[in-house]
Amino acid sequence: MLDVAIVGGGPVGSAVAALAAPSGLSIAILEARAAPSGDRRILALSHASRERLEEANAWPTGDATPIESIHISQRGGPGRTLLEAREQSLPALGYTVPHAALESRLAARLSGQRIEVRHGAACEGIALDPEGATVMLGSGEALRARLLVIADGGSSAARIPGVAFREKDYAQEAVVGMVRTDRAHGGRAYERFTPEGPLALLPVADRYALVWTAQPARARELLALDERSFLAGLQVAFGDRAGRFTAIESRNAFPLRLRTVNTPVALRTVIVGNAAQALHPVAGQGLNLGLRDAAALADLLRASPEAAGSREMLDAYRAARRRDASRGVVFTDLLVSIFADGRRLPTWGRGLALAAFDLLPPARRLLAERMIHGAPS
């Protein structure tokens, strides 16, 4: 019997294994994909996430672009806020990292720790009892573990009796791509709230990663535009604070929904990352929240390896993550709601709020602290 079986080999599942490795527990990762994904997405990681990945010796140093400041504004109204790393006495508020680079670094770390990673090991069924969890694989093999960790986005958690999800469809899609401007970014990210939804630019090497929120029909129109027309529309929506947009590559779109699980624990089971809460990308909280899940679970496993999967450990994990997880969900959902719906807070009210944050350093520092570290337990 394994000590820990992790279903899902993405960043969160791999981080659980890498951070828990010093416990000496036998750990296996079960990944449905036949090989590493090579995903081309750009991830936004907080400075706190960097610290935890460095603790696991899994930080992709040469591939990370620091975010030294974040400019927050709204289209069609006054007010803006500027968050700066120097005000937090940090080298950066966060970083952008290619998914493939983080995946590769975590894989190297797991290999060095002799943690078994099985590709092509799709979970087809789960059986739980007081002594352990059994995972049935597509190959017909059954694996037993004292603790089951579900980190695959939620499909496996839905197999467990009593586990259910609540979903909210934002009726929006995120149009993403890599854009160039005629001005160096200087390590600055932008979050601009528009009537269509948030529009973000994140520095990546000498370019920006774009996340442009729009209604589905508008998103399809944006994907169909030629490059010149797309850049012209982006310039109108964003303004010229980042310079003139000169090129766009790798356009794509995906739907935006909020999904939360009714409980992060079950018998001999912990549910982490996107399997527990999938958030709107505004403020870049999703993966960082998942990595804090991973760190909290790994802390418990290192502190009491013999308690892996016990009721006491599951209760401790639930208590440790309750406040941060719930506040992360509320924070991102509230941001989307108040900036998209003038009935909740009119334009002038949003402008006053942004201006107040800019004029009150303690409030600004608190906002940055919550974005970096989440809510304290």
C-alpha cells in the first residue's frame, strides 16, 4: 500500500509531492496524459508561490519574468491604483512563468526524489473505506493508498459519494495571446476593468501575455479579426498606457466559470487546486490558491507522516484552508461583479475606491499582501 496517491500531475499535484517528499512517505502521481503536456500557457505566480516552489527546489529561475508593479484602472471612469513591490519590501509582487517550464522543473525535482510518476494512468474509479483509498486505473490495475489526493481539475472528485460542485457561468470568455508593444514593459502588469470584463497584460520576457474578457459572441469576433483590426480594437479598449500594440500571436479563447466543491475532504481523501476551486482569472489568484492548498497539505504530511489520511489530518487540513479558500473565491467573484455591474457600484464609486487605495498606503499594502499571501489561517 502506498502512503499517498495523487491523481493529477499538473503543477498543484506535483507541488504536493515535491513539498511532501522530505516526509519519507511513499508517494505516486497518477497522470492521465500519456506524456508531459508541454502546455504553452503563461502562469501568473505570486512571490509567496515562488518561495514555496523554491522550498521544493522547483522554481524555474531562468524562465520567470518578475512583476514589479501592477497598474489597476477602469475604462470609462476615473481612478487608478498602483501596487509596487518596493512598498512590500519584495523584489517582485509576482512572476510570469511558462507552464511547460514549471512542468519540466517539477518533473526533474520529482525524479530526483524518486517519486513515481505514472503517465497514461487514467483514474476510472475510486473506492474509499476507513483503512484507505483504492484507485481503479484504465489498465485494470487497482492501487491502494492511506491518503488519496485529487488534483486533476475535479473529474475524479465527482466520483466520490457526497462530493458535489457549485458552478457559476460568467457568460464570458477569455481571449488570450501574446502581444508586443513599442515600449518596454519595465516589469509592470496591468489590470484594466472594462464594461465587457477585465483586461490584463502580464509581462513575459519582452512581450505581454494578454487576457481579454468578453462575451462569447464578441470573443468569436475578436478571434476572427485580422491582426491589424484586432490590435486596433485592443488599443481602443486598453488605451496607450503600455504603448502602441504592434503584434499579436497565439490567439485563443476559453469560457469563464466559477466552480467550487462542497467539501475539500472526504474519507481518506483531500481535494486540492482546481479540483476544489476553479476561479475567474481576474487578479491571477487561481493557481496561487492551489499552490497554497499544496503547501498546507505538505506541511501536515511532513509534520505527522504517520497520520496520513487520518480523520485528524483531514480535519486539520480543512481548518487550515477554510478561510483562505473561501475568501479567495469571494474576492475574485466580487471583483468581477462590481466592475461589470454598475448596479452594484457605479462608475464614480469604483473610481473613488481606486483613488482611495492609491492615496492610502496601508490599504494598498493590505491589498498587495492578500494578493501575494492570501488570507491568514
